[in-house]
Amino acid sequence: MSLEALSPSPLVEQAAQRLRDQISGGHWPVGTKLPGETTLARTLGVGRSTVREAVRALVGAGLVRPRQGAGVFVIATEPTEDWPTRLRRAAVADVYEVRAMVEVQAARLAAARRTEADITAMRAALEGRRTAAGADHAAFVDADIALHAAVVDAAHNPVLTDLFTEFAPALRQGLIDLVELLGLRDGDPQHGDARHAALVQAVTDGDGEAASRVLQTELDATLAQLLGR
């Protein structure tokens, strides 16, 4: 397989893909040093800056690694999946188990660190969840996630907030499907309202033990349903 000149834009994406093809196709085995920027630019018919960006993309994918003063070397033939990609491919129950571990601790911290602004945000999110009781399943799940996000935000730990932000998209469709398949809102459009109200109250009261206990009970019940117990 040989390299060929590229057609116009988006050149960086095309260059990165062509280089990935060369690596995955065995043209440059693991341990091989890539040709220099000038050589690659001439072969691909692009500028050196385009090659530089394409190589940076390969570094991000875990395919190559630059060595100071020596060049860029192939370290893998298949890209490493980033965290969001791995979450999207994971079983929703597996993601939910980890989410529970993160969120229960976040609730405990939230009870100790919440501000008046956090309390206002949580109460508004609780009302938003109640309002969404008259909407479709997707809107209700989104409102539910927004309430949980408000509790996590009240912990004032940016790492916990980032983790929850990553988990939410991976969980959303699974929760929508769960609500629909099990008819969880058929008899109670505000499914779980009492537990969520108790969670907000516990955080507001500064009762970390109660907040974590209420949330653990809520998440355990949903996880059991996801696992079909």
C-alpha cells in the first residue's frame, strides 16, 4: 500500500486517516519511525502544518509517540478508545454501578458543602422534575438527570462533576428505555418523587448520612430493575 496525494479539505482528517490506514495495514509496524514532516507533506500533497496536526491526532489516538530528538514512532496498530467512547459501548448496568459509587459520595459531600445557591438550584431542579411528569419519557429522564446533576454540583468537586457529566449521556437512553419498558410512570407520572424530595431535603439540612442513604436506596432500586432482578 502506498500513499497518494489528498483531495481538498478537510485535509487534517484525511491525512490522519491515511496515516492510520498505513499503520493498521502494516506498512509501518510497531516500533517503526514515521517519515519526517517534509517527506509526508510532499507525499500527501499537503503542508507541513497539516501533517503536524494529523500526527497530533495519531498521538491522541495512542498510535504513535514522539521521542525528543529522535522522531515519531509507531506504538500501536489500533487506536485506544477514549473514555466517552468506552462509556458509550459499555452495558448501561455497568455504567450505572459506577455512577452510583460516584454519586453517593457526591451527595455526602454536597450535604457538607452546599451553599444557598446550590439549595436554590436543587429545589428548582426538583420542581423541574415534577413539571416534567406531564411530558414524555425522554423529557422526564432529562429532568431527573438534571436534578442529580444539581446534587453533584453542590459537592463542589470538579472531578465528580466531570465524571457525572460523562456518565449522563451513556445512561440517558437506557433509562428512557427502562421507564418505557417497565411502565414505571403508568401509575405514577412523578415516579420516585418522594425519594428525590427526601434527597434534596437531606442535602439542604446538611445531613450527609441521610443524603447518601436515600440516594443509595434510589440507585439500588433502579439498578435492580436494569439487571432484571
